[in-house]
Amino acid sequence: MSKYIGRQINVGVGIESTRGTAVAIQSWTPKTDLSFIDKAETIQDESSIGVITDARDSFITKLWSEGDISGNIEANNIGYYLLGLFGTVSSAVATTGAYTHSFTLSEVNQGKTLTIGMEEPNSSEYAFALGSVESMTFTAEEGTQAVFTVTMKAKPGAVAVLTHTYAVDYKLLSRHSIFKTATNLAGLDAASAVCLKSFEITFTRNLEDDYCLGSQTPQDFIGKQFQIEGSFSLLMEDEVYKTYALAGTKRAVRFDLADTGTTIGISSNPTLRFDLPICAMTEWAKTQGNDEVVMQTLTFKGLYSNTDTSAVNTYLTNTTATYVAA
């Protein structure tokens, strides 16, 4: 059997129609890193039998899979993971041949589940059912591609028959970023874009494993409190953001990745947008070395807005008509 490198491993995703039942892979994900693997938890029998060795047996108590999938953000593929993160999507025609998908946070603790598929040399092909998103981070930095990392848990892999096919997609780069803040959500459209050096946002579902007596594998993964946190950095040209942080001023925030140089459909562009109606600026810092341009970094916390009845509104424009179960 030949040795191989990580580039030869293929990973894909499908939307489950029945929670915890594996489905066909709907989209294969070009990845930059992968740590998603099967896991086992063991306990030892430490009862004594007249010798000084500390254990006399070992037993597996839990079997599951978990880890990260990272990649460059592509407009069609990312929608599958967004559905696993938020749980609800509404799709509509943007222009002929292009579609806009509105993802909203489902107020249930049993979120949408995915099947993760994996192919690699010297191994069987595996499908991991009950795939549940633990967290998802989106990062854009000057001079790079915009990237995502999704952390997931699932049942152990089961042998499957998989055939990978990578579809044409639309890359969203950091240079496609547009960042805005305003006093409220309604003011974001008219707000001026702010020149950032970096932006990062993390959504966390805080999963709790659900095991039953009589089984080594999880029955479910239950999402608990939903958290939104992030940060951004920019040049220190004034004290506006310092004032926000030190005065406890709350702002609406918008972050777009919009490739206006690529047309899909008649006149649409591949776009990913996050709108946060209320954010608290939780920390402000700056770098001020003698030979460095002075920079400032702010961290923020996304809050639930009673006025807008949401904590985050996410929009994705691409050429996928719908995100439905396989």
C-alpha cells in the first residue's frame, strides 16, 4: 500500500432529511486543512488483584467523530455549512440564473444535521452521519483569500460508496470585503465603507453530547447558547472606535464579501453578507511601536436585538437554487 499526503483526501457534505441518517454527498469542499477524524474514549479497570500494576483491563465507552474542516470561502459550497450553523434558510431568485439565500438562526436546540463524506487512499470511504456544527469562523486579512473553519461533531464513520466531483464555484477573497457600522440595522445601507486590515467573526453553538445507556455512539448533539464574537483592525486615524469601546456605545455591523467583478445570472455577484443589528465593542487596543504604523484592534460581541428580532442576518448570493436535503 502506498503512502500519501493530505492533499489526496477528499471531504464533502450533504444535508440530512432524517436526523442522524446518512445521505448522499451534495458538495465536495476544496480544503486547506482537515482534522476531522473518528474518536474513542476509554476507561480502565483499576481494581486490584494483588499486584502493583495500576490497571488490569480497558474498555471503550464512547465512539464519535469530531474535528475541523478549513477552506477558502466559495459562494456555493459555503451554503451547506451555513445551513448547519444557523438551521434555517429561505431561497429566492436574485436575477435569472442567480439566487439569494437568507439564513436565520433557528430557535431550536436540535439544529440542522449534515452528513460528512470522506475519501482517501488506502482506506475505505466513510460517511459520518449526524454532523453537527459546533462553531464556525470566517476570517479576512489584507492580501489573502477569505477563509472559513468549521468545527463539527458526528457519529462514527460508516463505510459508504462515494465518488468525489468538484463543481465550478466562485471564490470570495479578502479584497472583496466591505465593512460598515451604523447606529442601527436600517442605517447600514447608507453607511460609508471603512478601510480594515483584518476582520474575523466566530459563531458558536456550544454543543452538548447526548449519549444513552446501552450505546457507545451519540444519540444526538444538542446546541445550547448561541454566541457571536469577533474582531477587526484598522489604522489609528481618529478616536472614533476608541470612544465606542470606552463609552459602551453599541453599533450595528455589516461585513460583506462581494465579488463585484464577477457576474452570475443576469446582473448578480457572488456575495456573502453578515448583518449584526447590535454589537458591543468589548475591548480596544493599539500597537504603537516606534517604527510601526499605529494600528487599533477592536473586539465585539453580537447581541440580540429586540427591535429587529434577530442577532444576525446572513445572506448568500450564488448559483445554487436551493439548499435542501439530499
